[in-house]
Amino acid sequence: MHRGGPGGEDNRLWLCHLLCKFWVLLVFSTLVEAIVLMFERSSARHRYLELDRKEKLHADLGNVLLGTHYLFNVCKSLFVDDQA
């Protein structure tokens, strides 16, 4: 019968609690490290894809500008009589 004071079983339970807390902290720190690494990887990939998309857009913009300049000359010849 337990009379409310500390006993031998309580001391063994504290050791068990301490070991469980150590185990949880060990697993949690490993989990946090994995989360940080995965976030860093996905963040770096997102930045790379964003930069790649901007470079492609810039290259496409140059081609669009050349095409519009060509079409401007074609349309201009339809409206302006250059047969002087």
C-alpha cells in the first residue's frame, strides 16, 4: 500500500521518465534537422525555377520584339504608299 511518500518504485519511474524524455528529444532533434534540410532544398529549387523562368521570359521578350518590329513594317506598307 502506498502511503503518499516517495518509494523505491517512484525512483525507478523517474529514471524511466528521464530516459523517455531523452529519447523524445533525440528523435525530435533528428526530425527537426530533416525538416530544415527538406525546407532548404525545396526553397533552393523554387528560387532556381523562378530565376530560370525569368531568363526564359526575357529571351522570349526579345523574340516577340523582333516579331512585332517585322509585323509593324508589313502593316505600315499596307497603309502608307511608298511608291514614290
